[in-house]
Amino acid sequence: MIRKQPVRVRAILGLCALATTALLAGCLKSTEPLPSSVDLDGKWTYTGTQTSPVRETLSGTLTISGESGSSFVGRLDLVAVNASNGQTRLLAGLVNGAVKGSDLIDFDANLEASPWRHVGQIVADTISGPWVSSASDAPASSGTFRIERQSP
Amino acid sequence: MMRRATVLRWAFALAAGVCALPPLAKAQSSAFPKSAVPASDLANTVPSDSARDGGTTLPPVTVSGAPRSYQVITVPVPDALASGTDVDVVIVPHGDFVILGARSRKLPAGAGQRKIAVTIGIPAGALAGRLMAAEAHFISTGSPTLVVPIEINVSLVRNIVLTPGKARLSAQAGSDVIVPFEIANFGNAMERIDAKLFLPEGWSVREVKQGAVTISPGETSKRRVRLKVPALSSTGSSFVGVTLVSGADTLASETMTVEVFNSNSIGGQSGPLITTAYSRALDENGNVNQLMTLTANGALYDSVRIDAHAAGGTLLGAAASNSFAHLGSYQSSASLILTAPSAQLSVGNTGTSFSDLTGLYSYGQGALIHAQKSDWSVLALGAYSLPSSTAPDRKPMFGLRAEHQVGIAQISSSISHLADAGPSPRQLDAAGIGAALPSPFGTTFKAEVAERRFDGGSGLGWSSQLVRMSGENSTELRATHAPGGSDAFARATNELVANVSERLTHRASVSASAWSTTDATSVFSGLKSNGFSLRPQYAIHGATTVALEARSYSFDANSRPLAPGSGGAFGNREQQLGVNLSTYLHQYFFNSTAYLGNVTRTVTPLGLATISDRTPRNYWTANAGWSGPGGLVELQTRIEQTRDRAGFVNQQSLFGVRADQVVLPMLSGIRGEGEVQRVSGFGGEKSSIMRAGLAIPLIDGFSVKIDAERNSIFHSIGGSVPWVFGFRLEHAITVPMVRMPGTSGYVFEDLNGNQRRDDGEPGVAGAIVRRGSESAVADESGKYRVGGDSRQAVVIDEASLADGWTANGSARGDLSVTLTTSAAIELRVAARSGIADVQIDLAKAHVIARDSAGREWGAMMSGPTTATFQSLPVGNYTLDFDLSELSEPLVPRTPVPLLIVSGKDSKSITVTLDPRPIRMWNGSGKSGSAPKSDAPVTTKKSGS
């Protein structure tokens, strides 16, 4: 005998199936990368601070691993040290950004639930500027950063 | 059972005078004389149970029956009887068997009756087995008396009653407890009984072997079982089960409660845990990093807890810091926190928040004290700001906040001077006042105003907040204006926040939040942030929950020029829609979350037009594993992808396995942890984490931890990713408390009733003492130690004392118990003036006994002339009488004897009450004048 499922359970299962379909449909299709118009490939030394809400010093490595036109992708690995208690946390995430204008570097580092938006100016092999992350139900965290290209 | 039946048979045989003969010989030698008396007389004269003057015994008649029942038995008339004569039948009962109806009857000659019916009552106490119930004597002229035994096979009745001891059972953890109980056999057969014990975990029986006990019907056997209570037993009730079995049959079962007390919970064993550790690790460049740490955590003494941390060493590289974190070693400035119920003192590295307007997130090195009572609290900070590598300057900070309950309102005021250095220094001088008031619908309204002065300006700040907390539901609305913003120790300059969480049904709940903030800092001249989230959640089953979430957040920032020509504006707007499924089964869990979304980024370089682009951002995470006391093992995965304006997809995949605090099989006591994680990025970029660690306990509190990690995040100057090894040797020991908590003393038998412990007055082992919710049990010498509020007196739980003993009230220190007994005061009313009987109802007489300490006991009138003290401790008592409520005043005749209570036996003394004498005058004096003499003249008065 086939047991009839309650309407509520069927509705939930249907909703889950719909969500799964939508997620699968949301998988991105990629194009071929364009010839690079920027020269950011390689490893960069990252130093920075978080000034709000809690003070932290940031240090790590930015690795630019792919370029397509003016866009670039890579990865940022950071060690954040709490200024008040010295506790350390590791942050790592995907980086994607672009060069805008002649000297403006704009990238997101997906280190937490919401990305850390970095906007800086490149001068020679150094990029510096502010960063902001708008986390849910809290004021934005923000700070400054400085990135220097490592010697090859 | 069988033995007793046999004895009865032998007794019967002896009485019959044929005990030495076998049945056949007995039958042959029996010579029952011819009846010379009527049968009825025979029935009356033959004593039951024994007397018989001879006869031939025939095969018995046997039936079955239960105790307390009547059986009708058919007895055949022997064929050997002469048919031509009358036959007298006499039924002779044995023992407690009862014959219903006539015991004798006559069978007329020629009636042809071949059988008779006899009704026999089986006594309640009849033992199980075949018993001789009666005999039927057939007497006929010319024939020997023929005897037909009537046997009843009494059925088995089992009735075993298990009765726990009446005394309350209590024991100290680590000592023994004796569990007494009685086994009574109310059945009708002898029973061989085994007592099976069901003990709490870790308990054991002291006796090597518990033998079976044999109990006859009607007997009672007392048993005492000595049990070992484990030293680690916690204070509370433990249950001991006793089941009586006989073979495979369970006859009775009882559960007894033992109150266990573990004085270690307030004793020396539970002081602070002191952990000393030496850690050593190589960093990514091969440098040696060392760290010594000392921590103390636990109760320092009564209600005061200590949490202290100190560390020193060389910490050079991030990889070593990460390794130390895995090993449980942290380098931070020394700190000490002492916590008591009404105060907390923090010294060293410390920090606090005063209020939204007078300072949040202020940390430094100094002292912080927080004292609180039921209607007020004070928070005070004095410290220097923390230095940093780029800003060694240290700024002084202090702050004070006081709260006071005034009626239904809580009034607060605070003042602060806060500052720190660094790349973006903060500064605030503020003074504020606030209040919190209960509001309708179970909400609380809070408001505060403060004058805020900061670097570059000042302003009046205000904040208001409405909070509702009700079970699983909560609501918060908050609006704040704090001039100076986060550079002046606030969250932001302006803040508007709404959070709601509601449970709709037992399966469904929803949470939502919305916020908007604006701020200005040394980095940003303007920073706006706002967003919302909505998350409905539904529990499909108890352990399976599905949730949907929609969220959107954005910010717009105007950065100050950090360098000439720099600066500009930029912003983000992110929208996401996600679904989450989480479930667990026993110790297995699964959790998965998927989000689809997009990000719109804008940037406006200084002096240029705004550039905007919008890219998708999707990710999916899942983790599944097992979690239990034996550790945690988890599989993790995360796939994340974005796409740039040109359609190029950047995807990163993470797969990992993580084990944490896992007990390693075959290596008892050793726990392991490890992690393997692989991250695949675009263009073949790979990164990985491999880590393994072991925690190995050694002896005497020593243990070792080792950790090895290879993490792509750490690489040497040369670019290589090295293995980073860490090692920690630690020693942990629990030290005694600085001061033993609680109150100690002895519970002793006050044999002479003077309420002081004298020589020879022994302690009372096992006595339970209580103070508030704390309790303790006296040890073998009667010594106790009990925690709780020292302002309260300690009382003895009289249920823990033996019968007849009572506590002499509550006190501190030594507590006396005395043997109490009843005492009767017999009141005898003397004849008036020695000649006239006086009839007075003494029911309203009050007799009071007063001991040497002035304590009083009142007696009850238990009879017309008897006043009884139900329970008087040992001691000497003077007696007082209140006879004012009697119909005629009586006076106790002095000297009133002393009431001396010295033991368990009841005391009785007699006190004579004298009536008022009658005074008469001769009438010669003036009317109304006083008599010349006070000497009374008595006269005989009868009746009234």
C-alpha cells in the first residue's frame, strides 16, 4: 500500500526540488579568457589593518593567478591578529577584480560571508587604499591595505 | 516445610502409641477396643490431633487445597465393616484444621451408605505439602475400629516481602554505606532466597560473596549489605536496587535511595587548575619560536574564581603563531580575573564597553572592576592603551559607569576618557546619563544622552532602544546618534537597527533584520551601510530543518586621500537568495547551504565618472560527519564561482577532511586531530592544507602535544611552502583552594544536655547537615564541612539521626544532638486546707519546662491530671505553671521538683497543686475593715 504523503511535506519537497533546480541552473558557464591587458600575475605581499569595529593587523599573500582582459582572479590568504588579545585567525578566499582606469585596482576578496571590497591605486609595484566589508546585521568593517609585489 | 510435616506425623504416631512400628505392623497390632461409649461422647473426648486408642489404619484419602479454603472430602466407608450393625463415624481433626459440621455421625445398619462427606477448613498458616488434616474413625460392634487418614496436599503460596530500613541512607563519596533491609516470608513454604543488587555505576559490594538465605514461613531475616561509594560520586541521590530471587523466580524488589555527599566539590580537590606549558615551533622561515605560558582557572576559595594567563617568549612568524594556536598556546599580555558573585576584578590586559555613547571596545593594560548588588552596580576602568608595532605610544584611559535601580527604572550614568594610538587613532571624552524602563507588551525601553568630545569636534549623542525577550522570541529596535563615530569608540555615527525573531509554530520560525548606518573615520569621510535579511525556517522532523534566506546589503564609501591623487568613492550592492538544509541522526550530521546572488560594484575615481559592473556570485557549502565523545570527523566541501564582465568564470573548489579530538583506537588516552584540505582555483592554482596533531597524556599531570602542518598560506622568503612543526609540553595540576570553603564543625551527642561538647561525648557519623541548598554528611568522627551562605545557620537533618535523637536547634560550628524522651507531670490537687476535696478541671493548665539555657518546652494535657512532654532532650528542667485559666486558682506546692531527663526511658513526676484556703472572720470588726490577723481560718467546705 502506498502511503499518501501529507500535503505539507510534499510542498516542502517540491520547494527543495525547485531550489535545487534553480541552483543547478545557476551554475556559471565560462568563456575563453581574453588576452590580458594588465600585468598583475604573481605573488604580492599584503599588509593592512582593520580599524572598525575591532582593531586587527592583517598580513598575508595575494596571489594573482589568471587574467582576462582587464579582469584578474586569484586568491588572498591572510592572518589577522586581534590587537586587544593577540588571538589569531586565518582568512583565505577567492579574489576577483579588475583594473579600472589607468591606475585603479578594484577587487573583492571573499574572505568571509560577505566580500572584502578593496579599491586602491597602483604606483609602480605597490597598491594601497581602503577596504570595506558590509556584513549582515552589523556596521561595515573597514580598514586599509597595502600590497607589494614580491620579487620573482 | 517437609521437615515440619514429618514432625507432625511423628507426633501423631507417638500419640497413637505406634510410632515404633511400621505401617503394616501397626495395622496388625492395633486393637481398638469395642466402643463402650456413645460415638458422640467419643468425638468429644478424643483429643484432636493425637489421642487415639487404637484401630486399624487404612489407606489415606488425599485431596488438594489452598490455605484459607474449605475442602469437601469424600471418605469411603470401609468394606470390612459388618453390614449388619450400626457404624459410628468420628472425625478427628489434626492441628489447626477445622471440621465443618458434626464431628460424629451414625451410619444405620442396612442403609447401604458407602461413603461420607467431610468438610475441612485449611488454616491460613498451613504449610505447603501433604499434611494430615483429620482421621475418620469407623467404629462398629464386632469389628476393630478402622481409621481412614484424611490428607490434604496444601498448595504452595509464596509471599516474600522486602522492607528497606527505616533510617535515611547517606554516605560520603569514597566511603562505605551499609544498606539494611528485611526479608519476611509470609508464604507457606521455606524459601531459599538470593538478594541481587543493582548498583549505580562505579559502586561495588564489599562482601566477597553474598550467600543465599533460607527463611521459614513466618520468619523474618535482617540483611545488611556494605557498599563502596566511589570517590568521584557527585553529590545527590543515588539509587540501589535490591531484587530477591529464588531460582528463576523474582519474589520481591525495592529501590533504596542513598544520599551521597562529595565534600571534594567544596574541598581541596577543586581548587584552580594550574597549567604550565612550554611550546616550541618553527615558523615558515625556519626560525625557532618559543613560548612559555602559565594559566590558572578555577575556584580560588569560597565563591571566588580565578582566571589568570601569562605568557612570554619569542614569536617571530605567523606560521608559528598558527601552530601555537593549534597547540593551545597564546601569546598575550598577562591578565588576572577574580570573579565573585557580586564583583569582578580584572587586572592586566583588560577592556570593557561602557555604553553606546560613552565608549565601546576600549581595551588596554590596567585594572577593571565591576561590583554589583541587587539594586546598583559600578564599573570602573583605569588603563593605558595597548601599544602596537607601528605606534608604541600609550594613552591613558579611564571610565566609570554606575547603575541604580529607582523604583521600576534603572538609572545609569557614565563618564569616560578613552584614547589609543595607531594608524587610525581613536579618542573620546564623554559623559552621559541613561535610563531603562519596563514598557507595554513585555518590552524594555532604554534611552541615553551623552556629551561626546572627540578629535576634531564634539556633539550631543543620544540613543534609544526597545527590547523584548520572551522565550524563543525577541525583538530589538535601536536608534543611535554618536558624533565622532567609530573613531570615537562607537559603532558608527548614526545607526538604525531592527531585529526580530519569532517562533510561529512548534515547527516554523522566522527571523528578520534590517539596518542602516553612517560613519566617518580617518579612512573614510563617509561610509554608509544598509541591508536586510529574511530567514523563514521550518522543521520537517525533529532533527531536520530547512530554511530559506533572502538578504541584501550594500555600502557606499568615500575614502579620504591616503596619498596624493588618491581617494574617491566606491560601493557594493549584493543580493543573495539561499537555501539551507541541516539534519542529524544520532551522532551523524549533515549541513548544506547554497546561495545564488550577484554583486554590483561601483567605483568613482577622483575626478572621473562612475564605473559600474555587475557579476554573479554563487557558492555551495556542505559538511557532514560524526560527532561524539570520541571526537569529531567531518567532510567539508565548498564550491564558489564568480564571473567577470567578459564572461570569464573564476571558480574555486575546496574539499577537506577534518578530525578533531578523536580518540585513537588501540592507543588509550591519546587523541588525534588532523586536516586535509585541497583548494583548486583558476588556472591550475592549487593550495592545500595538511595537518596532523597528537595529544599524549603522560604521568603525573604531564602531557605532550605535537602538531605538524603544511599550509599554502605560509611560505618562506624563498617561496617554498614548508612543514611547520610545533611541540608543547604541559603540566596540569589542581591545587587546593587558598581557603577551604564552607563551615566546619562536629555533630556530637550531647549526653549531659549542656549543649557543649565535653570529654566522652562522641561524634555522630552520617548525620546530614544543611545550609540553604548546600548539604554535607558528617564523617566517622562526626566532622562535617558544608558550603553555602556563611550568614545562614547550619541545621541538622533530623531524618538522618537515629530514633530518639533530636538536634538542639541550628547553629554554627559544633552541633549537638540529644536523646529525647517523653516526660509526664502528674498533677495532684490537694484537698482544700487538708480537709475538703477540690474538683477542678485541669484541661487548661499549662506546664512549661525550662532548661539551663532558658529554652522552653510546653506540655500537652494528655489526661485529666497528666501533662505530657512528648520529646524532651537530656537535661535538667525547672517547671513553670500557668494556671490562670483554671476555674479556681491553684498554686504549685513548693519546692517544685526538678525534672531530670537522662535517658531513653520516660520520666514521670508528681506535682501537688494547692487550692486557695478559705478565710473566715468572726464579724466583730467593722464592716469592711481589714482583719486583724492574716492567719487564715479554715473550715470544712463541701461541694462548692
